[in-house]
Amino acid sequence: MRSAILLLILLPVLLWQTGCMKDVVPSDALTTETISSSPEGLKNAVNGAYALLKDHVPFNGTTDDNNMYLRQYFQLSDFASDDIVCGQTTEDPLFYSFSLGHSPTQTNTRYFWYISYKIINDANTVIEAVEKQANPDATTQQMLGECYFLRAFSHLNLLKLFAVPYTQNPAAAGVILRTSTTDPGQKARSTVGEVYAQIIADARKGADLMSQNRGPQYASREAAWALLSRAYLYEGNNDSTSYFAGKVIDAGRFSLATAATYPDLFAKATSGSETIFCVAFRAVDDYRKFGSIASMIYSDGNSGWGEEFASASLRDTMAANPEDVRWKYIVPLKDDNGGMQQKNGIDIYYISKFSGQDGSPTLSSPIMFRLAEMYLNRAEASAKAGKTAAALDDVDQIRANRGLQNALYHQQLPAGKTVLEVVLKERRIELAFEGHRSYDLYRNKLAMNRTYWGYHLPGLKQSDINPAVNPSGYANMIVQSTNPRTIYYIPIDEIETNKLCVQNP
């Protein structure tokens, strides 16, 4: 059992009763006073908050190799989608994303909730220290802006996993807003709409404060604009989505990877032409078989478990264009005779978007915002605003740089397709395995069709499946956007210690 489900109850209330940042390297002993009095202390404090995105932080008194913010973020997002198929049953709690058999006690959601609020608390600590200064210089304001970005980013990701989309019900229970180190531990969940308002306010303030470029591994003004474009897209605010996407596109700092450079974009994320913001991993951060993001979706035979694969559904969506360079990240495992290898009746197509940095099969610097998403955000907003030509032009910008110059739309819709269908299809292919797919469907009130064999169908075997006869007759084959299990339970630690926090149904 790779990640035992621990039932020892945390006391997260304590996190909000201290102004010090604990268990963060390299800023363990920093206080608000040393942050405000030392430029190096300030930088270390901010860098310590970034480190929480990739470090294995002790949780419930132990360090588990499977507990890492980004590993949980991508697994909780993508393993619940129709882009990745589950190759076998497992005691790792990642299985619950496939099966929808969620529990308030599952370790991965509990850790993600805990570490998200730890990042938020660290950001709040820096914000409060810096805002005591009378006339902070540009470097200090940059650090302050980065913390506003991290607070917005963390709240947005929590909202995606633990609350219904804004487009379904902005008055529904969202997550707990934490905007001060002195927030009471006993605090109710804000509404989805209230959390979005805070996310947008923080991202706007961060953008106004940031004027320096520390590299794509740190937040920037453009990263805050990218976050605003995403948040406004999720809200359904078409004008603001397009406005902030356009600001990133027109900034002149980024360019779309070409068909020649795209295959190396994710292995060389920190120098990639599209990378707006990534989390930089180094060789020392290569967790290999245990705990890396790639470990469950890729294996070279020595590193990685390689138990989850690119789904038949996604491959069918891409099948019309074998020349598409995005196939590079879907790697078939062949036998010595060139035949497809299978696991439990499932064709093995590994996923390599989180592999290849410095030649390692389990190392990458995951990209959280990139230029292609900005084109697709603007395209979706245009589609919903009735601007068909503009939407298709943005889609063609992507396709022209993915080896599809002979398969452009040229402002003409395919027969029987809406412009939104075209945009969402392109979004699925371009952003596959990057944490978007499930939310893209459910925020658009669309069902997810998982009518293919895999272990998202608990209790069945391959011979039980006959979708031609009864495509929706098995649990978890067709997931409606209103299904309560499209979001996760609030972790038991919060429910048990914060009596004002209500549980998801």
C-alpha cells in the first residue's frame, strides 16, 4: 500500500494562530520581523513558499514519498478525466479519482488541502510583513506581488477540486478563504463567488505590484494576467477572459512553440518559449519511482510504475491527424515484433509530458501557465460571445504550430460542429494531462463519457462491457456535470476541527 490512509486527526487550527512559517526549507526560522528587516530573508521566505509546491513536507508526523503538492494536483485532476485510463486496482488513494469512490479520510486530498493552506499561510506572513513597510522598493514589491499570486493560485486550485464550478452555482459553498495569519481557526466556507472575487482581487494586485522578471519559475506580471484569464474563463466573463489573455499574448515575452520545438517544451520548461510560470525541479528533486509526477504514467522499464495510460478516448480524438506533433507525448509500448503490449486488456500508451528533463524519465518542471492556454482561453471566450472567426483564428494559431498547417479551419466550421465544440476539442488535445480536462467539461455543464474499458469501472471486467448495447448502463461510464462526486470531500481534518465548515454532499 503506497499511501496508507492515516486516520490521526490534525489540528489545522494551529496553523492560523502563528505568524511564523514552520517546516519550510530554507526559511524555517523566519519571522515577520526578520522578513521585513532583511532583503535576503524576504527572498528566502518567498522561495520557501514556492518550495512547498514540490517538497515532501511532513504530514501527520511522517514524510510520505507520495505526498507532494503537484503530484496530488495532477492526479486529483487528470485521473478523474477521460484522458487517462486506470490500468489496475491499487491501494494508492489515486484510485478514488478513477472510481469516484471518494472519502473524507483519503490521504491525497487531506495532504493537498493541508499543504495548500500552508502555502497560503506563508504568503500571508510575507504580505503582512512587507505591508508594514512605508516605501518598499521595486524588488520588495515584486516579492509582495508574487505572494498575492501564490495566494490566488492556491485558492483557485482548491476551488477546482473541492467546490462546484461557478457556472453551476456561484452561491454554493466554496472553500475557506484565508487572507490573514490571524484568521480564526473556526471559519465557514465562503461561497464560490466570494472566493473567485478574492482570487481576482489578489491576482490584480499582484500584477500591479510585479515589475521584475525573475524567470518563469517565479510569478510575474504576465503570470498574474494568465491567472486572471483562467479565473475569468471559469467565471464565464468572456470580455475579461479575452482582455487578460490578450495582454499575455501581446506582451512580447512569449511565443508559441513550433512543430520542431514543441516536442521538447516540457522537458525544457524553464527555457521554453511558451512557459509563463512553471515549478522548477532540479536533479535533487527527481523522486524517480516513488513520488514523482511521472511515476504512475510513464516507465522506461527501470523508473516509474507506469500503471496508468493515455485513454482510447483521447487517442480516438486525435486519430484524424497522425502528423500532429502532440502525439510525441503519447508513447506506445511495443513488443519485439512491433505489436502493442497490454496490461489487463488495456493498450499501454505511456504519457511523457512529465519526463525527459536532463534525460531522466521521471523529471520535469511542470508548466502551470503557458501561452497556448491563453490562445485557447480567448478562443473559448470568443466562441461563447458569438465571434466564430476570431475563435477559429486562435485555434489555427495553435494548430499551425503543431504540424497541422494542412488541417487549419480558415474560419470555416466543420459540418455539424459548433465553434465551442471545435475549441473544446482543441483544448483537450493541446492541454491533455495538464490538469484541465475534467474541469473544462463540468464548468461547461457537459458530461464526461468514459465508455471504454478500464478500472474506473469497479467490480466489472472487460467482457462485461458492451457499450454498443448499453453505453450508460454501468456506474462511472457517463459522469454528469451535476454528479456530486465530480468534486472531493472536504478532508476530515478540517471537518473535525472546524465546526463551521460544512461537508460536501
